[in-house]
Amino acid sequence: MCTIAWCREQADLPSVCRTKSTKRVDTRNHFIRRIFYGGLLLGASCLTGRFWLGSLWYYQTAESAPDVDRCTAGVQLEAGVGDAKWIDNTHVLVGLDTGGIAVWNLEDDFRTFVLSHAAVGHDGVVTSVSVTCDKTKAASSSHDRCIKLWDLSNTVQFYTTQAHSDIVYSIDCHPNESDLFVSCSQDGRILVWDRRKVKPASILNKSPLQYTPTCVKWRPDNPYKLAVGSESGQIVVLDTRAGVDNSYLNIAPHKRLVNNLQFCPNKPSLLASVSEDCKVVVCTTENETMKVIYSNTTHRDFVRGLTWSTESQLYTCAWDSRILLHDITKQTATFMGESSSCKLEVNGDIADHPVENGSGDVGTDVDKSKLDQCKLSYSQAVKSQPEMSAEG
């Protein structure tokens, strides 16, 4: 796997790389991850000619993203990126669309990406990666219907299985048990895995989920509960114990496929979700009910990644090349790295709600030039093309 690594201090290069003329990262933002002291990791892909390239970007301060001139370190890959997880403060695990995984290390005071280990194990795109609670192993899922476990010290594959009969969309390791993980697939099944058993996989009753599950996430403060998003926009919180009623934690805040779910680490009763309907939603699961407390439609293309900052703030990234900071308490959304204002949807209502711009100012006046940049993207406008007779 060939790469181009760069940092702003390299004297023999311009601000990022000779081949980069844009001021933003690649056009398809796939994931965003926050490290505990405030830094942001952004993964993106871009179709250039006949090649689908990927890149990793690290920002020491979150406010700098996604401006490439203000990035602390970056690396360009000759493969698209699908998912990534922090292993520790400096190491990050990346899943690639070549079927491989790679461990990158941030060195030189977080200013240089260095490849530690890499391996190819899947025969299809890696859709999801997850790190075990002891930080020594990782799990990956793929289009090849396989789930693989890796030793992170050398990226050697030590376990593989093909229990699903179709694309495995998502995998998530248990927050407390290193031998437990959960997966979901296009075959419609949710499997809970326990490698200590002779038959490690068990099918989880997904009722009241009605359609194909697309993402799964364990709740960090409860060893038995996990959240599941579906292709219809429905979200449920399931209990993995047999005989437990799961009907009460069920909501449908989205109209299209749910791409990602994240419980708030500081307040696990809060669950954030992003979807292909360009919406960001935060639900509360307190008092054994699910209720939407925040909803935003500022993004203009598929929203792919999200990460929590505090119990009242989270970041999201989308295929519109933008990163948003959402404040649940203030009910505002801020474009990172630029000045912009857009109307905010709160619990389904469009209103002239104050939205912060990149400089931190708040106002209700909408900049018309910025609104011109917020017109429908391809993923939204494709349905209106005259040659299309069916909704995509």
C-alpha cells in the first residue's frame, strides 16, 4: 500500500502536498473520531479519475477541521477508507476498501503519520472495525460476509468466520468483555458472539426492528443493552438477555438508512444517530422511553460519521465535505473551519433558529451566498432528474 505522508512543517512541500489544490479534505467524509484531549481524526475518500483514494487527517484543535492548511498531520492512501478507531492516544486502526487493515501511529508530537503494521485479509470492502476493551485485539467486518479478529501488535489474523450470508455492515466489541462482540448484516440478522463458547454465535431477537439492521453499538454503561439502526430509519435498543421485553425502546427518527450510532460516553442515556436522509438526531433513553431531543438537517449529503465531544456537544461529518459542531443545549449547529449560517430543524420543525458561524457569532440572518452553497447535492437531487422514474 503506497502512501504520501505530510505535515505543515515540511519545508520541501507546500502547505499540504503538491497535488492538493483544494482547501478542504477529500469530498467523501466517512468517519470522524475524537481523542480525549480534544484532537479530531477525519477519514475521507475521493474518486480521482479511475482511482478511489483515501486520506487520514489529524487536527490538534477541533476548530481547525476540515481546513487542510490548518491540519496537524495527514496521510494520503491509495485505497478508500471505510472506518477507523483509536487504539490508544497515538495509534489508530483503519479499515480499507481493499480488504485490508492498517495501524497508523502519530509521531513527532502528533505531526507525522507513520505506518506501524498493515495486512490484507478480506476479499471485499472493510465496512467496520472495532477494538476490544483490552486494546490488544480488533474485529473487522466486510462485504465478503466474513468477520475477522486481529492481533494488534502485528496485525496477524487469528480468527475468521462466515456466519452471515450477506454483507456484514457493522461490528462492535463489548465495552467490558474482550471475547464478546456483536455484528449485523444485510441478511437481516443480528449475531451476538462469545468466543468462549463452543458455538460462539447466537441470533439476537431483533423485534421490534422491522427491516434490515445497518449498524450496532453497545451501550457503555450496561453490559446487556445495545442500539441498532435499520435501513428504514428505525432505531431500537435491545437487551441481549433472553426473555426481556424490548418493545418500549423503539423510535423512527429517520426516513432513510441509519449510517452510524453513538452513545454519549459521559452520559450514556443519550444516543446520537446519523443517516442518509442528511439528518443528525439525538435521543434520550431515560425512564425506559426514547424521545428525540435534538434534530438537525444542515448537512446537504449523506451523513456518515459522528463523535461526541461533551454530553451536550457532538461533531458530525458528511459527503458534503463539511463538519458540524452540534450543541444540544443551545439547539445550534456550527460549520467548522468556515463562516456559515443555515436554518435549523428542531424536532422536525424548520425555524429561524440562531445558528453559530465559524467565528462563534450567533444570528438569525441567513447569508444568501452561503445558502447557494447549500443547494441539493447529487444524493438528494438525483430523484428530481427527469430520466429517473423511481426514487433512489
